[in-house]
Amino acid sequence: MLNTLGEVLPRAAALFGDKTALIFEGRAYSFNALDSLTNRFANGLQALGVEPGNRVSIYSGNALEWIASYHAALKCGAVVNPINVMLTPDEVRFVTNDCGARIIVAPLDKADALLSIKRDTPLEHVVVFGGSIAGSQSFDDLVARGQERFQPIKRLPADLSTIGYTSGTTGHPKGAMLSHRAVVLNSAMTANLHARTAADTVVTALPCAHVYGNVVMNGALLTGMTLVLMPRFDPVVALGLIEQHRATMFEGVPTMYMYMLNEPAIERHHLATLTRCTVGGQAMPVAKMEEAETRFGCPLLELWGMTEIAGLGTTHPVYGFNRHGSIGVPLPYVECRIAAVDDPGRSLAPEDVGELMVRGPIVMQGYFGNDRATTETIEPDGWMHTGDLARRDAEGYFYVVDRKKDMIITGGFNIYPAELERVIAAHPAVAMVAVGSQPDPLKGELAKAYVVPKTGASKDAESILMHCREHLAAYKVPRMIQFVDDLPKTSTGKVMRRELKNLDLRPD
């Protein structure tokens, strides 16, 4: 196995040469072409003064230039700072200040905003692709001037490779420091469990800036797969790409599958080349997983991960038991356990619900410049708090119950939104659902379901409530149902429960 990320593309080019590595917006790029492009841009970055350990931020959606910038910076020995493309200029200002970025790479439509905040940050250069603008450096010009040969700077496996910022749901986001070993090992072990090989073609719209998308991208380069990368998710386009490229894998978050399942065009597409798919980022209701497996004709493997562990922590092996509703088993070299919420040193018995904790070489080195948050998150013995409530069965499979922060307490009873979502999603008229809380003067909080109905289905709230009463304890049944056209989502397609209140109907 490789030791550092700077070695990934040179090795891939040596092994796979002119085989297609990437298909993006209709154009194909070989492993040799990607290696050459990143060499040229690495020389360009060095010409701008990038040195080992410098921070290079990438603020973009999926693009050829994103992949080139990522691997070029790593070849230079720099530390990559992937920025969620949905962040505002003010949030980008905070992130670049916090990590001390010297360079930021972005598309033309982000340039004006970045140039306006540049003077308030350590940024020395804004590198723009897709066009040019005064005050910036042109990605294309740097590539054109860069030599085709580049010797990657040697780094150690324990050296810092990435500073990835959390979503920042409370206060400012925190920068998780990830070593080269953490990212390479996570990508390699994920590929191992999912049996990824050079014979595979994967279609995905997962953002490369997100750890799930990053693992998919790096896993494809490590194993010689062909990566069909979408700039953004569209269900009709995704179905067409799977058929066109005879994809063997599709990888996404639950909402992507639900959109495709609700798309009438799915009946017209040939999907028989798929051999397995993966889903993560959020719990997917079992009923929807079963429907997806029936429509796609292959296993759907659930996974779990987070920024602080460089990607996945658990998943299902292709050649193993696939238990719907479970996030699977730990990656090789990784330990997971369920700890008492009030005593992280005490492990719980099988089936007891507690906090999921993880330990191993994929765990972050800490939060950049935030020792207090690091100490609160990582115990002295290396076990890291995840913030997820979960349980483990007798055979070692883990099941996420919900996020601790999302738990609803009604009349003293704990309600987990994910449990309600799993039940409601099984109703035949429901395409997607998310459950949030509403304040109540008597019971403290009440559960409210926001439902996107299937195409052509009637909006029958009482039918859904009757379904809930059949499958849930009385105190768990949502007290309110609101039909909506869509749900608020992150750039990865993950539903943002904290934004559900913005959908609430206002009295006239």
C-alpha cells in the first residue's frame, strides 16, 4: 500500500497508463493525462511559491480542475483544504484565516467574491479556472507554462495532508487534521471491502470536497477504476450515465436514490450492469433500500463515516452479510465500540444504545488550532467521540440510532427522527421524508414529519398517520405532517434537519 497521497497518481499512471481514469461532462481523461496535468499544475504552484506544509484551499464543485488541484498540491507536499462549495464568502474568509491558506483555487464565478475578501486573509493568490479576471492567476496559464515532469516532494505517512472543516452546526466550523496515512488507508480499505478493481466503472455526483466523495475519487485512482463524475446530481442524468457507460457501481446519499426511484424515466433505463451500489451520509430507510435493490438489481451497501476519520469508519463487505439498517462492520485496522453516554470509558453490552466511538490510524490528529475541542473529542487512550447514538449486535454489526443532537424529547420520552423516517418511508405514497421537532408548552417537543409525496400520489396525511400507529409506539407517532415539494439538503444531498423549520407553513 502507498504511504502518501502524492504517490497516488504517479503510481496509477505507471500501472494503468492510457486506460480511462475520468469521464467528466462528456470528455474522457486517461491516467497518464491526469498525471501529466497535475505535474504541470504542481510546477505552476511551485512557481507561485508553494512550499511543503503550505495550505492550498480548493473552493469548487466537482470539476477536472478540482482533481488536478488536489493532487498537484499534494505532489508539492502542501496541505489541502477542501472547502464546501456552498459556503458563503464570509465563511470562506473564516476557513482560510483559520488554516492559514496561501493559495485558493476556484471557478470563475467565485472569483469576484474571493478577490473581495483576499485582503482580509493570508491568501497570496486566487487561482481561477473556466476563464480569467484581473487580480487572479489563471489555472490554464499556470498549466501551460508548467513542465510535464515533476518529482513529488517526499512526505511521511504521519505528516498532515488535509485540513477538512466540519459543517459548523454550532459556532464556527472546526478543521479536522488528517494525515496522509489516514486518507490513503481509508480509501484503500474501503476499496478492499467493496471489491473495487480496474474492471469497474463508477458513476457518482458526490462532491470531491466531501470525505465520502474524496474516498470514491481516491479509491478509483488507487484501483484503476473509471470514475464517471457528475458536476451535480440529476436523477435523469445519473440513470443515463449508468446505462451509457455500463457502470458497475453507483455511489450516493439516500436522497439521490430516492429521487431516482421517484423518477418515471427509471423504467426506460438499462441498469443490469450494476453489481453493487453504496449509500451513506445519512441513514436510509430499510424499505427504500429494498426498493432500490429491486429496481437496480444489485446489493446496496450502507456505510458510515465522518470528516474526522477521513471518510468511512464502517461498511458492509461485498463478500459478506449485508444487513439493511446496519452501517456494517469496522474497516480493517479500525476499532469501534458503543460507550455509555455519561461514561465514555465504559463499553455497553450488545443491543444497548450508547455513543459510537472509533479508534485507529484513520482518526484525525485533532482540530487545527483548537486544543480544547480536540481534548473534548479524543480521549487520552485514542478513542474518538462521534456524536452518534448507536448499538452493536451480537455478531459485531453496528446500527446508528440517530445523532445525539437530533434526538427529540417529548414528555420525557426519547424519540429518534431516523426511526420515524424509516417507518414513514415505507408508506407507498412517500418519496422522501425528514422528521424534525416543534416546541410544545406541555411536552417540551413534538415530532413533525415533512413528506415529499411520490409522483402522482395523493397527499393523505391521515393514511400516513395510520401507518405510523401500526408500526410505532403511540408516543413516537408524529403529531404533525406537512407535505413539501423538497427537503433542505447539503451539497452532498444530506437532509439538513435543522433547516426543516424554514418549511413550516405560516398562518395567513
